[in-house]
Amino acid sequence: TTIKQKELFGHPVGLYVLFFTEMWERFSFYGMKALLIFYLTKYHLFSDIDGNLLIGSYAALVYAIPVVGGFIADKYLGFRKAIIFGGIMLVLGHAGMAYEGNAATESLNGEITRDNFALQIFYLSLAFIILGVGFLKANISSLVGELYNEGDKRRDSGFTIFYMGINLGSFLATIICVWLGETYGWSYGFGAAGVGMFFGLLTFVFGKKHFLGKGESNELELLNKKTIGIKNEWLIYILSVLSTLIVWQMVQSHSVVQNLLIVAGAISFIYIVYYAVTQLNKIARERLMALTILIVFTVIFWALFEQAYTSLNLFADRILDRGNIAAGTFLSLNALFIILLAPVFAWLWVKLGKYNPNTAVKFSLALMLVGLGFGSLVMGINASEMGKVAIYWLVITYFLHTCGELCLSPVGLSAVTKLSPAKIVGFMMGVWFLATASSEFIASILANIASVDTTNGTAPDLNLAKQSYLKLFEYLFYTGLGFGALLLILSPVIKKLMHGVDKELNN
Ligand code: GLN
């Protein structure tokens, strides 16, 4: 017998608990991320290159650890416990970010003195955030999937609603944290992020009854057993807290992160192949293959899209004719467009009926749209002649990028929960985010194409800076269109590999 789920607006009440938990989690995550490049370049006087690379390493780790978090949840903790643990780590990490120390100073001969203690606290806080997201992000998405039974038609719209929660958090953060950071100082912006995460944790803990037992561990006996006198469950927590020490060091080394990504990618790939060959029948195997191919293409999408927090953020600061509007505020456009357009897209897919493009075609549209978004900036720079670039070009960019995101991201999350075998959903959700991790890393290297020399405190020459952004944006324009076309060509094959799941996905 199944317990009748309590519903609200046609969805299980648990969905709204997850909506608000993830809203606060993303509030803290994006509030902090929006301030990050300016905190590094303006407060600690990092060069563009070092700032971009640090963000690349951080963001790569933030999205790579969910593979481990997903795996641990599948095998031991269950989603609910993993999410609570992640939430606690996040609150601690964001609290640490509120410590700001002293600004770096630059002497007349260009020598920079930095507050190294403050920087180490900062890196350690990042490590806590990385572990926290690692335990929370993929698992909360998987738990959304658990709320619906197999074949439940509401699943896609459930993910769309959840995705709006993500972006409501991001929207509020890029307005509130950016404003607090600009007006009152870094620690207020970062601190607000931490307060938000605390609300998220409370929401989740008090919403427990609405999950109706979903997301619990299947291995309670194992968790309660003791190893070296400590309950296994606690052993997992203790080892995870200790691993922040390793991550603390890793985040400071770009090359270590790079190697980690290569190794993690290779191991995940081998595990998927091994699992597919030994555990699955032909149909399940081919579905997993389709999912894996789609995931590979998301790497390119996010590498372009994630310019937002590095090159586009700096571009807005330096090149955009933005008057008194803080550069970080423009990041809220993406979230705003998602909130406005997500229901439109959800409606559109249904409305298109049998003309509804299949998932692979949607992904290829996403790639082309993200490319076109950079086309807008290329035109904007060319149209600006000797002056700054008008705001609306960037608005168009975020509009197109958001349309692309809506063709790929919510559809993708839903696809993961349907195309992967039930036993490895948590892990595959982790792999989905591992793809983003690689993108973040690649994105930071790409962003460096447009790095501008700001040493000696001199403002960069506007026209020289414009040329370097132009070079980057042209390159990204062609990349998006090219890979989009490639995926379009492959789409019939991928559709076949999905064996009908695709049809269900689009309903
Ligand atoms: N913006 C979305 C989120 O924060 C997607 C992130 C991603 O998968 N790269 O969840």
C-alpha cells in the first residue's frame, strides 16, 4: 500500500520543502560567487588571471565533490542525512567567509602585500563550502526525483518548479548580497549568504515529515555498526570534516585540481562502462549510454555559460555603460529570465505535442543559443565605437543564455533520474555535476583570453580591453554554434538509444 502524498498545487508537499531548502542554498552559493572575482581582484589585488583560475579551481571542486557525495548517499547515508550534513558544512563555510581581514596594499614600485592569514581562512571556508555543496547539491536533486513514482507525468514539471527555486535564490542573492557587499563591505555580503544557508538548513530539518520516508538510508544496520569503536555513520562525518584539510590545500593549486578532474572523469567513465556491461540489459545499457553522451555535451555548454562569474562579470564592471549599477547586479538577469521563462518553456514543450524536439535536439539548441549570446556582445562591442558598450547587449546575452539553459538544465536533471538505473541515480547525478566541474575549470582558462593587466593600479585602457573581450566572445560564439550543429547531427542516434524514455521525458 502506498501512503497518499499530501499535495499542494498538484505536487507533493515535499517538493516545496526541497524548493525552499535549495533556494537558500543557492542564495548562499551565488551571493558569494557574485562577489568573488571582485573580492579577489579589488580587495586582495589578484591579477585577472589568478582570480579567474582560483574561481575555476573552487567552482570545479564545488561541482566535482557531488560525485562522492552522491555515491556516499546511494551506498550509505541516504539522501536526507547527506543533505543535512552538507547543510551544516555550508553554514560553517559561509560563516568563515564573513571574516575579511585586511585589504592588500600596493607600494609605489608595484609590490603587493597581502593578508595571508585572511587568505588562508578564506581558502579553508571555501573547502567547507565545497564539501557542503558536495553532500547537498546532487542529493537534493535526486530526492526531488524520489518524490515521484516511475512514470509519474508530473516529474518534469516538478523539476521545473525546483529549478525556479534555484533561481529565486540566485536572483535574491545577486541583488541582496551584491548590494550589501558594495555598500557595507565584503563581510556583510558574504555574511548574508551564510544567514541564508542557515534558513535553508532549518527548512529542510523541519520539513522531514513531508518526504514520507523517501531518501532514507537502505543500510541502517551498517551505519549503526561500529568500526574502531565509532559508529560508521559518524565515521563518515568525521572523515568528511577531516577531508576539508585536503580540499583546503587543493583549492590553492590549479594543477592539482586539473589532475583530480582527469582522474575523477576517467574513474567515473570506467565505472559507468563496468556497470553497464555487468549489471544491465541492452535497453538499460543503451539508455545509460545516451545519458553519458548528453552529459559530455553539457561540458561545452557550461564552459561557455559559466563566463558569467568571471569574464562577463569583469566585462560588466569595466566595459559596460552601467552608470551606478553594480556590475554583479547584472548576474541577476539570468535568474530573473529563468523565473519568467521557465513556465513558458514548460508550457511550450507540452504545447508542441509531437513537434516537441527530443532531448538531444534541445541540448543542441542550448549550445547554439549560448553561442549566439556571445554574438550579441560581439555586435555590442563593434557598435560601441570608441565608447562603452550599451547595457542592452548584455541583457540580450543573458536572455539567450537563459533560453539555452532552459533547453538543457531542468530537462537534463529530469533525464538523469529517468535514464540511469535506480541503483546509481545518486552517482549519475554526481556525474552530471562532474561535467559542470570540468566546465568551470575550462571556463576559467577561457576567461583568461580576455584577462586585462591592472597592475600598478592603473585602469586598463578601454579600447585595448575591448579588443581582448572581443577576441574571447568571437571564439565562444563559434564554439557554441559548432558543437550545437554537431549534436544536432548526432541527435537521431541518441534518441534511438533512449528507447522511448525520451517521449515520456517530453510529456
Ligand atoms: N544554475 C543551476 C544551479 O545552480 C545549474 C548549475 C549547473 O548545473 N551548472 O543549480
